[in-house]
Amino acid sequence: MSEQQHDVPPMGWVPTTGRGSLPFATLDGEPLVALASFALEDSGVELVDFDAELSEVAGGRPLVLHDPLCPLTPIPFLRRAVEVAQDEDLVVVGVQPVTDTIKDTEDGVVGATVDREGLWTVTSPVVLPASLVDGLGEWPDADDFAALVERLRDRTQVRFLEAPALGRRVEDESALALLEALAAEEGRQTS
């Protein structure tokens, strides 16, 4: 990857569809979608209008999709994901290890506990290298990041990067308190 390609800012999008009203819930007075957008901009990503045609805004740039339900993903981690996608010309996905107990089920009967070793949950970001973006033709469906990653894995190489604790995804408003406590523990301002 040439230095010149790193000089062009990646483009980014913070999708809100498929997430209900949660992207507009607040953390320290800021909507989650705003926090995620600020983080993208602060990491050197240019937010683009996804209502425009992808071909009109792509210009040989990677695309960074940042889930607003991962509003406190650290800026250095976002930068690292973009750097890896550019340097290695592959999709990069932020993930965290699964910590919940997972059980097998068969015919409605709960079975054995599944070994969590090697199980990951998709968080944020999902970074598509410029070479992939240029061949898409239209914006990817980003309503469900896990489903998007599965579709991407069917067509290209995907690298998973373990996201820090602050990069966790909130599933509902009650999880915001946990995220806020993690931020306080790490001494990070959330707004």
C-alpha cells in the first residue's frame, strides 16, 4: 500500500436503520449516533452521505462502518482497523469474545454448554478496503453487522481484531449504565 493511499481520508457511515430507537438514546447527554460519528471524524474518517450513489463518493477509499450501538469504541482502535484494512487489503471487523453461557438445543430441548473458546461477537467497526468498495456498486446492507460480516466472508478474506472493552455493543438502554461505568473506570469522558 502506498503512502499516497493513506493520505486520502477513508469514508465512513454510522448506520441507524435496523437498530430501533437505541441509536438516539443518550449517554451523558449525547445521542449514541453522535458519539459514534464524533469518534469516526476524530479518527480521520470523512463522514459521507449514504443517500448519494456509492460510486460518486467512493473515489478509491475504504469504507468504515461504525455501529452507533458501539458508541465508545476508542479512536486508536478505529484508526488501527482502518490501517490494517488498507495495509493488508482485506475486510477488518471489530469483535469481542463471547462471555455469555451458550447452550446447544435440539428439538426445543436445552443441551450441553458450548465451549466459548473461539466464539466472537461482532462489534465495530467493519472496514471494507477500497478494492472491495470499488466493486460493490451500491452501499452494503448494514442493518445487521453480524449478517453483513457473514456475507463478506462468503466473498472475501476477513480479519477479526479484538476490540477493547469500551468497544462493546449495547443491546438495550440498561446496558448504557455498564458502558458508562466502564468509561468512568478508564477515566474517559463520554461526551
